[in-house]
Amino acid sequence: MKEQFRKFLVSKKLFAPFVRNMRWAHDMNFDRYMALIMFPANYLSDAFEWKKTKQGQDFWKAVDKDWDVVVEEERKKHGKQSV
């Protein structure tokens, strides 16, 4: 799911903004951050405080909802334990 998340961000042209916000919040690169997060549903929600970004709370909340759809589809395909 980690590579799928990267592709998700790239497809929405959000990889660079995500990485900038994450670096500002945690001072780490994408791969280091992804190594720390266990649950795919939390990849975006745990990255940084959405309201403190240029894009804002509502923007990242909408992106997170889109990501939740992807996670749920994977759970249905592979069973809840595999995602």
C-alpha cells in the first residue's frame, strides 16, 4: 500500500505538496515517514496538521476521503488483514 499511496499522490499532483508539508511538520523525507506509519488509512491523516498548511483543512480532508476509498477497495479485494 505504501507504493500505491505514492502513486495516488502523484496522480493527483500532490506528491510535492505532501512532502513539503510533511518535511515542515516532521523534518523527514517521504520514505522515512512511510516506514513509521503502519496503517494505510493513516498515511495522510498522520502526516501533518492539515489546518496549518497552505492548502488548508478542507482540502486535505477531501484528499483523505479519496484515499479512504482506495484503502477500502483494497480491503475488499484482499481481506481486512492484508491492508
